[in-house]
Amino acid sequence: MEQAADIDVLRALDSVLRDRRDASGDSSYVASLYEKGLNKILEKVGEEATEVIIAAKDCAGEKGQDALLGEVADLWFHTMVLLAQQGLSSSDVVAVLEERFGLSGHVEKASRS
């Protein structure tokens, strides 16, 4: 049952992110990112990815795990902003993952070229 709740959270966030695309930049952080454009969103995704790497390298004990989880949540969030800005959603990513599930990583990677 937990899986359905996880998907519900992603869908709810997708909905909020879609709604904020047309909002004024001073009304929310997400709307301000959309207003600043793709380059700013990409900058945030890159920044968060770097923070995930640093948190993973420093991950020790419960405090380190909490820091890592927080940074991954930030990365997922900003990646979802990027998806919404591009007219996509977490459901689109889940569909790709479902297609790949059970497929060898080597086979999947080879199929891209």
C-alpha cells in the first residue's frame, strides 16, 4: 500500500507544479523559477545534484542519512520543476522506469545507441 501513497505524493506535487507555471513569480518560489526560465531551473538541478554527491560522501550515521535524504528530496523536487516546465511529469518518468524494470542495465544502455 505504501507504493500507492508514494505515487499519490508525486501526483499531488505534479499538480501543484503545473498550477504554479502560470502564477506570478512573486507568489511562490516555484513560480519565480519558471519566470526566471530554463537556465535558472537547470542551475538549481545542478546545484542540488552536487549537494547530493557531497552529502553521500559525508554520509555517516543517522544524521548523515537525514542530510542525504534531504538533499535527494531537493534534487527530486527541482527535477520535477524541470519536468513540469517541459510539459512532463513524474508519471512520465515512472512509465520509463516501468519499461526498463526487469531489463538488464547493460541491455537497456546498449539499446540507446
